[in-house]
Amino acid sequence: MRYLPLTEADRGAMLGAIGVKSIDALFEDVPKAARLAGPVDLPRHAGEMEVERQLAAMAGKNLAAGSVPFFIGAGAYRHHVPATVDYLIQRGEFLTSYTPYQPEVTQGTLQYLFEFQTQVALLTGMDVANASMYDGSTATAEAVAMANRVTRRSKALVSGGLHPHYREVVETLGRYTGFAVEPQPADIAGDENLAAKIDADTSCVVVQYPSFFGRLRDHSALAAACREKGALLIVVVTEILALGALKSPGEMGADIVVGEGQSLGNALNFGGPYVGLFATREKYVRQMPGRLAGETVDADGKRGYVLTLSTREQHIRREKATSNICTNAGLCALAFTIHLSLLGETGLRDLAALNHARAVQLADRLAGVAGVDVLNDAFFNEFTVRLAKPAAPVVEALAKRRILGGLPVSRLLPSDPAAANLLLLAATETTSEADMDALVAALKEVL
Amino acid sequence: MDRSQGRSGRPTIEADATKQTFTGNRALQLEESLIFEQDSPGSTGVDLPPAPKVKSRLGGLERQGAVGLPGLSEPQVVQHYTRLSQKNYAIDMGVYPLGSCTMKHNPRLNEKMARLAGFADIHPLQPQSTVQGALEMIDLLAHWLKTLTGMPAVALSPAAGAHGELCGMVAIRAALEARGEGGQRKRVLVPESAHGTNPATAASLGFSVEPIPANRQGQVDVAAVKAALGPDVAAIMLTNPNTCGLFERDIREVADAVHEAGAYFYCDGANFNAIVGRVRPGDLGIDCMHINLHKTFSTPHGGGGPGSGPVVLSAALAPFAPYPWTVKDGDVWRAAEAGSEVNGQPFGRLKAFHGQMGMFVRALAYMLSHGSDGLWQVASDAVLNANYVLARLKDVMSPAFPGTCMHEALFDDSFLKGTGVTTLDFAKAMIDEGYHPMTMYFPLVVHGALLIEPTETQAKADLDQFVDALRHLAQKAKSGEAAAAFQAAPVLAPRRRLDETLAARKPVLRWRPPPAAQAAE
Amino acid sequence: MKRFSEEHEWISVEGDVGTVGITDYAQSQLGDIVYVEVPEAGRKLAKGGEAAVVESVKAASDVYSPVTGEVVEGNAALADNPALVNSDPMGEGWFFKVRIAEKGEMDGLMDEAGYAEFVKGLA
């Protein structure tokens, strides 16, 4: 077998050195009844060609986003990832390295994490960021847990503009870790008044920017209301590229900014792995979950990096840790940071502007289709339309025409009648005008 | 032959050479500044089409100031990250013996498969009719995991091992609540040797954590477990093979006692590599177990993630599994999600979308490659390699426990007693010999622990050289004259020991422009 | 009057206010202190309850209040200079001042000689 270097001769010699007759003898602590007599009932080993054939057959049954006009967003965005990103992250020194617990031989990882933390802090307008979380949804739940620790309160006020999956993750954690979640009705219009609902038990207010429905709101007044009432404002960003064009949550007065970093450097991957972003104010850094890389010097006085403030973490604090999180999303964070390094200031601003322009073009075209009502005045690269009929079958009909025409909101809000006719559409730099024309033509047929 | 003869002079020579280079570089080892210090304003590494002229609809929220990112061309970016990469140790370079981390070879076929457009370029919320192959692939992975563990159900969405623990323990909470015993069963038993995530997970769910001592053989004390069990116990969390690298001999007895007391058995599957294909945890009486796909099934560790932590569940816990999972209706696959028709009482959702799909593809490619016979051999060779290392080191280092081990060999620091060399010094000296250190000071139940997990993907010749190097270091330490040299190690790595106290006292967690540049802006 | 607890806290009393810190033995066991979290004024403390946190690079420990009372002041200097706990644990490295509610609780604590004997027993 190609992954196993030991030969039969090696095994014999090694057993001799150990002083046992067979490998079976090394498994004698296993209760006899649980020792299998032979391999389990699954196919036997296969060569590269056979494995490729089997997996490619399954992959071939899926409609790849890049092969058709594509308009889905809702927390996962199709962007063009420069070839350099995927080459660099596949270097074995990055790909096959572990968590940098031995800093002398992991300065590569530690330095890119330090740079990643800086980039995330700059984008979000916050003081500090950690070395990443699993994804945006789990980062959101961790942010709520952190706000509960900071405020010593235990009720989260969650916007109706938060991604429904994110809300479900927060609710699940709330139910089982012991905090209350006060969800709001779907904020389709983008005009909910959360400030009025903050009370003395509220630990945090969670809003999404741009909202799940693509709405843009300045949360500065909400931040002020939070401050006044002793709650923290958590701003969730699922399309991090938006911050290349928009005022940052930090400027609005957010206390914690969490986000999904998939848009930079990472493929759609059917939902994962992605990279959670987590940034906050300096004063809360010791309440932060997750790994942190920090600068220091070595015994010769040379600048270097280490994992630091680890007393917050589970391997030291055990049952008193800020979180049970152990890994981060190292390689996805690397893809994020390389993509952002390639873009630089100019590239980021241009890419964000291009995304916005494509979305405006799409909205303008759709506004001219009978039975389509564009709901958003303001948006970044994603907006909501109301169709004259339920959106789910329309999207299925579009798929039959090989167009992935957005997300029927009812898929994520199945019990909300107001969501039935809503369609959420995104455009990115990968969306061509021909794609938009194809969508418009097909919509005219199916509506 | 004493190998130190040829090496003893090298550190000084190297140090001098460093001083002599104008750049501070050392041949292939290049110093690299932060990317923020390489800004050439206006440069970019991407060429984008111009944005069409449209009327902005950003609602007056346009960003005013600069973000503050540096500008670099593509070759500059490539060189930056290539230089950084060369400061990392990696499995691709050699023995990476981190105990409990299973640093095995990461086949590149897995990477290639995960990048097939039909897997990598599909959106999690595409119509399910357009992702039938993806759902089929997920179901096939589930079938392999269930068959290998002998368990009836699996929850695939957890993003990592610790997340899987959370999933399993929430399922237990949900099951207890469904029995009407949620308020009453608040204690969780966790052996002292457990990984820190176990108590952290249990505590985060409001359970009180009760440590269970190990006996002298490094095994959980069954009598102590039985004494601690009662109508207020929710679960035991037990790692098997345990963090001492030993199979818990009395695991069936523990399982029976736990079940008799009405509690559940959470098995931490971090060390599944020792038994994969040879022993099914389901035959040991467990109720749930997370599987680190990045350990046993070889998805890359990537410098610390992304991981993937599916959790297999017993029939008692299966109804409480979180969204989503795959269902086959006739010939059509679908993902069960909130609001769709489901059996059971799902406890909610742990993560957006469907889990770590990219990791699923890699793990399945690995399983299909090995097959049932290959996986049998994986566990066999992993255990053989660890025992070979143990056998060849036991006369110069001090095994923590007598007898053979499973997939990792655990030593304590008694062989260093009186030498002035600590476990940390010993580990750092390995770096100069070209090895990544083993896991140190874990598990906590062994003094100055050194935990070596060679995995099955190291050739005998490489293990021999590794063992020879450790024997040399152990003998050098015992000579009693090398303490200073050990304490100075490493001297040949890109950096010498780093000042962690400074880093923690005055945390610098990001780059900031130098004051002069700020003033000039 | 200076008294010591088995958890290695010291308390020095003037009037009804006690100044609390950790002992020289405790700081030497912890190694380089990198962070100290002291209680804010007004916080009610119970004897034996968690009052402060002290961290080295690899360990975090709770500091317990040797007496019941209300915090008068936390040592703000430790935020910027936690190393004071290492350099002067019984002086400038104090953690907090507490208004003692129950003077009788002092009787249960050790005096200097008693604590020295207690530490000797740990070796």
C-alpha cells in the first residue's frame, strides 16, 4: 500500500526488537470480544486511478457554480481566487505543519497569523483580532458567550437580519450553555428598532452588516444605546469584502466584530471549511476565545512570534477556559491572508467597487422584469427581491435551465409566510453581463 | 561512536557566521520582515477589469479612510510566503512525533479530489437537485465512519474535535432532558489524564466536572468510577486509547457500570488511529465518539486547522443529532434541515451549512485508498512503530508505564533527574537535530511527560535515525556536563528560544505603523 | 498584624482594613507573573471565595480572599506591572484591600512562624 513504508521484513525485525511474536500481541489489552478477526465489511484498497474515478463520478453529478450563471450568496460567496493562493497554501511546510506550539520551528505559521490578525483588525476597524475561528456562525456564538462573560449578563438580543443559520447556532448554544436568546422577526425591511429592546439583562445586541437581506444600516446609534445600557454591540459580517467599500463596524462603535472570511481566498466548498473572523477592543482581549499570535524576541534579541495569552485556553484553564475551542482554521486563514496581501489596498478597494457595480447592474436589470420587485434601496453585492409567486419553485425551474438563480429565503425561514416569495441574489466580480441577461430571460419565462 | 564529536563545534561556528553576513540571512534561511513593512503604495498583485460606471447604492456608508493594507506585486507576495514557509517544520520533511496529534502523511490525491469543481465549486444552498453527488458523497463517508466504528448514526457537521465533543455532550444533555432527567444529572466524570477540551466542554454545558484518578498502570481506576457513579451523573468522558497511549483494559466494565447508573459514555476518539479497522468502538459499549478526520483520516493539519470532527452516535443518542444530515427518498438525496420532514428530535444546529465538506472529500479519498484491509494495516503499523520506538528507548529514557503501548510511547522525566536538563530543554535540543519535538508536559498525570507518536507513515530507517538521535541526546544529558548546552538549545533554528513572558506581559497582537509614519500621514 | 492562609495568601490588617497579596513562596512557585486581575472596589468577598486571578505564561491560578468583606481598593499598579508580584510580593505587589466584616475570621489564619512551618511541610 503506497502510504505505508514498512515492509514485511521491517515488521519482522521490529517485532523481534520489541520481543513479541505478532502485531496481534500488541492488541491484547483490547477485550477479546471486541477484537475483529479481520478487516471490516468495506471495499479493499484502491489505487489513485480507481479512487479518482469513483469520486469524480460523484463530483460530476453536481452543478458547479462556475459552469453556469450563478447568483447565490447568503453567507457564502463565489469570488475569483488568484492561482497564487492555492499554490502557496499547498506548500508542504504550511499544509502539513501542526499548531505552532514550538515557535522556533514554526515562525512561518506564527508570522502569517500575526499578519492575518493585523489585516482583520484593520478591515473591521477594531484593535485586535484572533488567529481565526471555525467559521462565521460559530464565531458569532462565541462572541455572544464572550459578551456574557464581560457583562456578567446572559441575554442576547438577536437581530432579525442575522443569517438564520447563525441564529440557529446561537440559539442552540444558548439553550444548552445557559443563556437566553431573544430573536426578532425577520427584518426584511431593514428597519427594526433594537435599541428600544435593550434592558438591564441584555448582554449583547447581535446585528449583521450588511444584513442577511443585504440591507445596509449605520449602527452607530445602536452602539451608543448599547453603551448607555451596559450591553455590547456585536456586528456580524458574512461578506467580508464589503468592508473594502463600507464604513467599518469599528467606526460605528462595535465592541466585537465577527465574520466569515470565506470570500477571501477560499472556495465555496459546499459550506466548509471556511474561516471565522473575530475582532474586539483592546480592553476585552483577555476575554477573547481562540488562539492569538503575539510579537516577542528570542534569546538573541531577534524579533519573533509566539502563541500568547494561552491561559485563556482549554489546555491550561480546562473547565474555566473562555471556550473549548482548540484548533483554528489555520490553512483557510492563510488563504485569506495571501489573497488580501495580493489585493493590497488598491486591489481590495477596486474589487469591492467592482462587486458593488455588478450588483447594481443586476438590480437595475431585474427592476425591469414584471413580477420582480427589488426591495433594497441600499446594498453591497447582495439584495432581496419579492417575486409574484413563491420563490422556491422558481429557483428549481431556473436550475432546470442551468441557472443558479439565488436563494429562496423560505429554505432558511421555512415557517415564515412573509419569506415565501422572497429571493436573495448576489453578484460578484465573477458575474458577467451575459449571466445577468440569461437570468433575466429565464425569469421572464418562469414567472 | 559519540556523534557529538563532529557536532560540538558547530553552534559557535554558526553563530559567528550569522554575525558575519551582511543581511542576517544564513544561506537558504532568509530573514523576512512583516508584509506591512514591504508596502509599495499603489502596487497590487491582481489585475481586475474596471468597474462599470454605476450610481453608488451604498446608502451613504461609503468607507472614507484607507484600510491601511500594504501594496505588493505578485512576485513579492510569492517570495514573502515562500520564505515564511521555510521557517516551518512539516510532516513532509520528516518525523513529526507529536503525541496525540497523529501527524501522518497527507496524500496529495486527497487535495486533488477536494479541488474537483463538483465538490469545491458548489454552494451550500444550491437547489438540492443540483448537488446530488455531494449528498451521495457525504452519505458514503457516513457509511464508512459508521461501519468502522460499529455505530448506527453519525453527525457530520462539527468543525473540529472539540466541536464534536460539544455535539456529543449536547446530544447527551438533550437525551437526558427527553427522559426528564436533565435537571437531576449534572455531574460528568473526566479522568485526570484527559485532554483539556473534555472538562472545558462539559463545564460550558453547565455540568460540574469530577476528576477520576488513574491507577498506577495509567488506566482509569474502575473502582473510583463506580464509587463516583450515581443518579446525578450524566456521563463519563473517556479517551480510548487513553492519553498515556494505553488501551483502557476495563472499558467494558466501565461502560456497563455507566449504563447501569443511567448515564452515557462519551468516548474521546482523538486516538482512534491506534485501533481503526481492527476494533470497533461500538463493540466497547460507548454511546458517542468524535473522530478527528485530521488525525485518523489524514486531512492536513494546516498549521492548526481546519479540522473536522464527526460524531458517531448510539441508537439512544441518534434521534438528537443536530441538523443537517442526508436522507435518501427513493433515488433522490436530500439534506434534512430545519423545517424539512425529519424523524427524531434534533437538538438544533452547531454550524452553518453542511459541515467541513472539503475535509469530507479528503478523508473519503484516504479511506477509499486504504480500504478495509489498508486501514487494518494502518492501526497495526501505527502500534508497531510506537512500540518499536518504546523498545529501543526504554533503556536510556524512562517509560511512564511498564509493558507495551498502543500508538504512542509515553516517557516521564525521571531519566533526566539530576542532570540539570528538563523535558523542555530535551525537546528543544531535538530541534537542532532536525526533529520536531514530541508532545511535552502532557498528559498532566505524568511528571515532565514526553509523548511520542510516530504514526504508521514513518519508514523503519527514519525511525532508527530518530531513535539514535534521542539515545544520543539522552546519554549526553546523563553525562551531566551538557546542561548548559541543552538550556541554550535550539541554536540552529530560525529563532532561538522566544521570550514568552514578554509576549504575555506586554501583548503585541498586531502590527502598527511606526510613530514616524503615523505623524507623516 | 500579618496572617497567612493555606492557599498562600497573606493579609496585613490596619484598623478594619486588610491588605491581601500572595506569599513569596506562591510567587516563586508560579514563576514570572504576566497578568493579574484584581477585584474592583465595592465587590463583596466571601472567606475562601475567588477574589483575584494571577497568571504566569503556562498557568492561571485563582486567589482566594482570606476573609469576608468588601473590597476597598484593587492594586491598579499590577495591571501595568504584574512583575511587582515577583519582585515585591509582600509589599508593592499587594492585590487588594478589603474591609473586614468578621474580625474573628483572622483567628483561623496562621502567623508568620506557622506559615513557614506549613511551607516546609510541602517540600
